[in-house]
Amino acid sequence: MEPTKRSKNNIQLIWGAALILVGISVFFKIPLVVPKLKAMGLSGATIGFFSVCLYIFGFILVGGGVRKWIQHFKPEDITSGANPSENDDD
């Protein structure tokens, strides 16, 4: 039982939305985590490093979700990679 191309596209669209939502939630979670890290007695450089890593992680998640959405809504190529110069009858 092979899933249809349309259902695969819908799954990818849902997966992209999930990536975007999780990435955005990471951005909102970082300011809540930093005071907990300070309470643990970590140095400022360590807290900064964790913050930067979490922001990069959030950007990667959002970027991956946006990429999936762009691929879903991008019009399909009609020529299927054929070189137009090969079809000329000059």
C-alpha cells in the first residue's frame, strides 16, 4: 500500500508547521530558562553559550519548517528538467 503523492505532501506540510511552532516556542522558552541557569550558579559565559546555542537551534527549526512550506507551495516544474535548447528545430 503506497501512500499517494498528495498525502505525502500533506504530511510534509504538517511536519513543516510543527517545526515552525516548536522553533517559535524555543524562542519564547529561552528567557524562562536563563534565570534557572543563573540559579544553578553557572558563569555568564556558559549562560551566554547556552543561549546562543538555543537561539541557533530555534532558527534551524523555523528554517526547516519554512523550507518544507516553500517546497510544498512551490509550483512544479513542467519541463521536468529538460533542456529547452534540445527541443529547438532550427
